[in-house]
Amino acid sequence: MRMLFGDQSLLSRFISVIKVALAVITILFPSQAVSYQLAISNERSDEVLLHDAEGRVLRQLLSCKRPRGMLVEPVNQDLWVACSDEDAIVRIDPESGEVKQRIAGFSGATNLALLGSEQLIVSNEGAASVSLVDTTTNVIVSQLPTGNEPDGIVYSADHKRIFVASENAGVVHVFSSEDFHQEALLLTNLRPRRMAINKDELWVSSEMGSRVEIFNAASLQKMDRIIFSPRGFRSEQLTPVDLIFSSDGLTAYVALGAANHVAIVDVVTREVEKYILVGSRAWGLELSPDGTRLYVLNGLSDDMTIIDLESRRPIASERTGLVPHAVEVVNR
Amino acid sequence: MRSLVLFALLAASPAAQAIELNVGTVRLKGAVEQPTTFAGIVVEPDRRVDRAVRLAIQESTIKFQSFGIEEKLYDLELDPDQPLSAQLAQIDQTHLLLLDLPKTQMVEVGRIIDRQGAVGVNVSLADQSLRDELCLPGIYHSMPSERMYFDALSQYLVHSGWRKVLLVHGSSDQDLRRKTLLAESIKRFGASVSDEREFTLSHHPDDRDRNQPEFLTGGSSYDVVAVVDSAKDYGRRIEYSTRRPRPVVGDVGLVPRAWHYALERYGAPQLNQRYRTLDPANSEPQTAMTDAEFAAWAAVKFVVNSMRADFVDKDGLKLRALFENEDSRVDLYKGTRGSYRSWNHQMRHPILLTSADYVVDVAPMPKFLHPTHYVDTLGADKPESSCQLGK
Amino acid sequence: MPKSYYAFRAIIDREFARFIQQRTRLLSALVRPLFWLLVFAAGFKSTLGIAIQAPYATYTPYDVYIIPGLIGMVCLFNGMQSSLAMAYDREAGSMKVLMTAPISRRQLLVFKLLAAASVSTIQAYLMLLIALLFGVDIPLNGLLVALPIIFIVAYALALIGLLLASTVTGMENFSGVMNFVIFPALFLSSSLYPLWQLEESSELLYWISLSNPFTHLVESIRFALYLQFQPWVLGGILSGAVLLSYLAPVVYKPNA
């Protein structure tokens, strides 16, 4: 009988040893020298929150109506936020949250991209246009008409072209970044959402077409398409939105929306290498500066899944505000 | 570069003759614009579908231009007292007819235009027999069928664990037919009808059991009351007056719909916003397309979303080929793309389960599985439909 | 205490000999959970994963979710089988032979249970090994940490089996145990689906499942696999095991 008691004390000792060991490990080896934070815009709770690299909420950076697209200015590291229901964009200090600049006059500002150092291009979901803004004078320089519901904006690698996706029209507008005339129109599958440029390739996610279409960014010819088909899913459940390339350009990550998975795609072979389970309606994506982590925003479960890209496994899912839309690395 | 992409798709050069697409809205001459229940009280808005059609065309300009398509909108008011074939003589394969007609004329027009190579889309009738028994090869249905609405409702009941249903219905032929369909649907998804009760509008004391909601819904055990009242008149009295405190669904209470102003997801707010601003005089925040308007919008958008170079040649638009192609589909702003079922030409729709100011859920409900298309759990699936049009 | 050591060795050897000789028993012990894992989980899994709940840090695929339940299943089956074997021993009189060993009846029973728990644990790890080979994402460090917990759970289940076999008549045949112990324990617990899913369909079933000891045994394995501990649950299991171990010889009467 004593053995039984002996067993118990052994066990509790064992547990405490393990606990201490774990604590020591985490103190001695903090998961690398990470010094960056994440800004996340939350559409439904009208706020931009600052999170640490582990996804924990630090504080509120900005309160504005329906914040969506964001970008970080490379020079001064300030954060631009599109406040859709205020028809405005604001520039804030991503540490203090101090509002440094505010430009109004957009109609449902959705996404934004930086053009040179002094011009921003903003997609106006409500007005079927994109606006060019001079950030030194706060003046909207010009409006380029697009199809309804313009969403993603990207540049070609040489910055000579601007691509704007129109969800409703099912096209990608190709504008010259010199004189802003429309050079061409790319016909896509249903509801093009986001785009990403990898050298001379333009990848376009088609949300309702359940695929990614690949165009040559120079010749504008359609080159390929990637149709997602994880086992156990119907094609209609796969609604890809955000996509992002690894810094070496060899791997693409695609958020599959209602399928609650992220696809890891080999850029060369176009093969999907792995599907990773995340939260509900995965949309926004961001890579850590060192490329070892992928942050995935789950719009309908109000959280963010952190994926370790070395093991290609989800590590944790942390709470965000309500309906998180975009995530940007800040304060690196 | 410009011509390469824009016009490489077309065999003809941009200078060549434009490709015609004629979109006609067809209704009866003198059709009642807005039915009322009594003394001018409007319960359910019922508008002409024109505004939704204009919206769909407005959304399509860019795509049409890039294919060199010139669209023309027109209205066609049919006189039911004159032979219809004469009135439809000029309709050829360049026409897409949006049929906002009563059943008799719908069937007749469908037969006539089928011979003339045009495509007609039923945008107003949910009538099940048009899809099944009548089985019209010349007509597509972008309006959901009665069975789709009822199946969506039944899935929701089963999903919610409300399995005992008291079925309350009117006495018109339409109510009796729809009541039978609803009862079948309830049983198909594993719920049960605890009792069926017929109501009357009469206030006569002898009719007490059939005219007072408390009596009408008494003496039976049930989880939920389902109301079939096509006129949307008596049914309004039942909610909040049931003998047992139970939810009310069907034609009142929780109503299955194709579209709703309060849908927050899938880009629907943008579509609603465009619909309102298209006609600023009528832009109340709660104004939204009726199911028929949504069906008309979807019918036009189907053509735009599915447009490919394959369907355009020097002879013009091959509208029939576009409708028959398996890959043709439409972005319905309801989270799933729509397409036509090959067997009975019914458009696949998710169905919204709506209260007055909220979209409570979207059917098909989770766990109602289908081997190919979850949406095919709503409405007559291929093996059960008496209509087998596809090859 | 060499005397009890020899007795313990003898009992363990006997149990292991049985384990090795009865190949079909091992096979069925492994096939049952693997069948569940590879067939049932594949057919019924929710492709959208199971929502976050402690101890998981993120969304869980179904095959990963049911691993602790399957460990519990292995321990449950083996525990019940050993207990039935003890009932069989009792009738055949071999227990009476063991009783002649110079150790107390209490010690004897505890040794028997420890032996059964060891066999359960080995079976559980064999099952885990096969699951890993099939690519189920089980945390390897958790496997190590969970070892003592799995052993305790296996002991507790064998103990419950022994008490049932000694007190309830009609438990001699395995089908009775299947119907009245194993199936309710398994299906009215958190082993095969999260309890909130059960709560969605029936609150009563939820409360029954929540009060099912098997739920807590499985949960303690689940938490241990992810390096987390619920001190109260673990304390409850341990003190229950100790208390019942004291009680066991009272109800277990070999000459009954």
C-alpha cells in the first residue's frame, strides 16, 4: 500500500519538475529575438488594436468607424488606416496611436497602396473608383473609374503599372502609374479580391470562383490557375481572399475564407503542399519580418491563428476585436 | 498592348458591328402593380423588376464593353386577349426575356420563345409545377422554387430542434397546394406535423375554432407554428397570439427569402447600397430588392458573369450555349455561386431565413450534406425531380 | 519488502504472459480505436475543425481531438477485460492460489490492478504509435508528460471494473459490460465529441456526460498531452483511486 502513496508523491514531484523545466526553458530561450508588433483593424468593433508577436492584445491604437485596409509607410514606419464608414484615411503613430494626419473625401475607403513617397492610392468601395491622394497637401489629385467594389491594389515589380481588382465587375484594371490611363482590363473569374506580385507574375484570388488566377504582369496574358480542392470540401466552400508570397518568392500562402484553411502553394510547381486548419472565414494574412510565422485573421471567429512556418503547424489562436480585417507588422 | 488584351478575345475588330443583347422585361398589360390586403395596406412590397434589371446592366458595362456587346433594355407588355405568338414575333436568339407573368402566360410564352431560340427566365413565380410537371425546356428559373423555400425552412427547424410543427393554413387552392408541399418538406427532413389547422377570415362565432388564433393553435402539442398564408393577410394575426408560447415561421414570423436588406455578409451591403442609390427618390435604408427583383438581377448577372469568348462569334451572342454550359455561374452575394440545375433549369440559391430586420441564418444549414452541391439539399434534387431536361 | 516484490513480479509476469500470448486480444485492443480513428474520423470529421477550447491553443482537426478519447477507450476496454479475468480467476479458483501468497489481500489486488494498468498503458502507446504513423498530429513532448496520467487513468478504470465485477451480478459476460458500462461511458463523455456539441442537442445529455467520471479521466489525459494540468481533477482522480483501492478488498471476496 505504501507503494501507492509513493506513486502519488512521485507523480506530483514529476509534474512540478516538468513545470519548472518548462518555465526555465521559456525564460532561457525566448522564441528568438522578436521585436515587432502587429496592428489589426477590426471592422465590427471600430478599432485598430496593437498586439504583440504572440498575438496578445497590448492596447487600442485607434478608434474609427469600420477600419479595413492598412499599410506601413516604409520611411517613417507610420501606419495608414482606411476608415471605411468615415470615408477617410488616417495616419497614426503605431506606438502611441497618435493621429498625425487625416484625409477625408473617399467613399467607403477599402484598401490602400503607396505610390512613390508622397502619393497614396485608395480604393473606394462605395464609388467604383480609386483615388490618388497627395499626402503632402491632403488633396485628392484624381479619381480613376473602376468597376463596382474595387478592393485589392498592387503594383508591378517595376512600379510601372497599378492593378486594381473590381469584385463586382469581375475584372482587374491595369493603369499606367505614369499618366494613370487604363492600359488594359484583365477578365477574371467570379469576384476578384486580392492580388500579389511575384517578379513578373500577378496572382489574383477569385473568391467566388474558388481559385487563384495567374497572369503575366508584363504581357498580361493569363498563364495559369490554381484550383483548391482539399479533401472533404465542396468547391463552393473555398473562397480565397488574401494571398502573400514568402520573401524568396518560392512559396505562396492563400487564405481560403469559408473553408477555414490556409493553403501553402509551391510557386514553381503550382502544387498545394499543405492545407492548415485555422479559424472561421480566414481572410487577412501577414508574415513576420523573419518569415517564420504567418498570421491569419479569422473574420467570423474574431481571432488570429499564428502558424509556425518551419513546422507548418498552427501554434495558437488569439482573440482579436470583432471581425478582424487586416494585419500589419509594425514597430519592428 | 491595349488591343492585345481587350480585344484579342474577339474575332471581330473593335470597329466591327457591335454584338446585340436585348434584355426584355415581359409582363401583362394592366397587371396590378402592388397588391394590398385591405384598404390599401401593403404588407409585402411587390414592384416591377425594372430597377433591379437596370442595376444589373449598370454593373455589367465594363464586361459588356470588353466583349463589344451592346445591350438594349426594353419592356414588353403582353395583351392576354390577343394571340401571344404574334406579340412575340420579333423575339430571336439575341433576346433574354425576363418573364414577370402569371403561370398560364409563362408556360405559353416559354413554348413560343423556345421555338424562336430565345431564352426566357422566370423571375416571378416560385410555383413548383413549373419546375417539375410542366418541365419547360425554353425557360430557366432564377426565382427560387416553393420547395427551395420550404426545404430551407424545414432544415432550419430540424437544425433548431423544433421537430413538432403545427401547420396552420388558409383555404385557397394555392394555400392548400403550398401546405402540402410544406408538410412533405417537413417530413423529408425528419420533423413531424403534429396537426394541420385551417383558418378562416370570418369573425362569425360559429367559426371560433378557426378564426381565433388562440383556439386555432390550442389542443395540440408543438414546438413551432408554421403558417401558410399566400395572401399574407390572416397569417399576421397568429404571431404573439398562439395558445402556447411558440415561435411562428413560414409566410409570417421567420420567413425564408431569396434576398433581404439586412444581410451583412458576402458583399450584400454594397449591392443593397447600389440598389438604393440607383433610384435616390426611393432610397430608404430598409429598401431592398424583392425576391422577384433579386431573381431578375440574378438572371442578367448570370449572363454577364458567365460571358466568355466562346459564346461570342461573328453571328452574335450564343445565349443558349451560355445557359447550357456547365461552367456558367453567377455571384449571388450570398456566399455561394449560383448556377442552373441541368435537370429542371432551376437556379441554385442559398435561402435566407429572415425576421423583419435580421437574417437569422442562411440555408443550406450545416450538416445537411450533399455529395456534389450542398445547395442541392434545397429543392428537387436530380433523382427526385420529374423533370429531366439535361442530357 | 522482498516478499511483496516477488508477489508483484509474479502477478506482473502472469499479466504480461497473458498479454503476449493472447494476440487476438492485443489485436482487437488496437483495431477498435484505430477503426474509430481511421474510418469513423475520416467519414464524420468536420472538415472545418473543432473550435478552440482548453487545452488546445488553436482549432483542432477531429482526428487530433479524439486521440485522448481513444487512449481512454483502450484503457477502458483493457481495464474491463482484466477485471472480468479476475472474476474468472475467482471462479476458477486461481485467485485462491494467489491468496495463499504471504501478502495482504489489499496488496494483492493493488498489484493486480497495477499489472492491468501497465498492460493498458502499453496498449495505449502502441495505438498512439500507429496513429503517429498515419500522420495524426500528436505532440511528442505531450506523449512523455502524459505517461503517468495515462497510467493513473488506466489504473482507475481497472479499479472501477474490479468494483463493478465484484458487486454487480450479471457482469461476468463481456456483452453485459459492453452494453451497461463501456458504451455509456464512451458515448456519454467528451471522448468522441466536445461536450458543447452535445449541449447543443440536449442539455440533459450534457449534464449526464459532465458527471461521467470517464469524461474527467479523458480530459485529464487531454490536458496532459498539451502540458497542462487541472490540479483539482487530478487530485480527485488520485484520491478516488486511493480510497477505492482501500475499499476493493472489502467487496472483493474470492470465496464468494
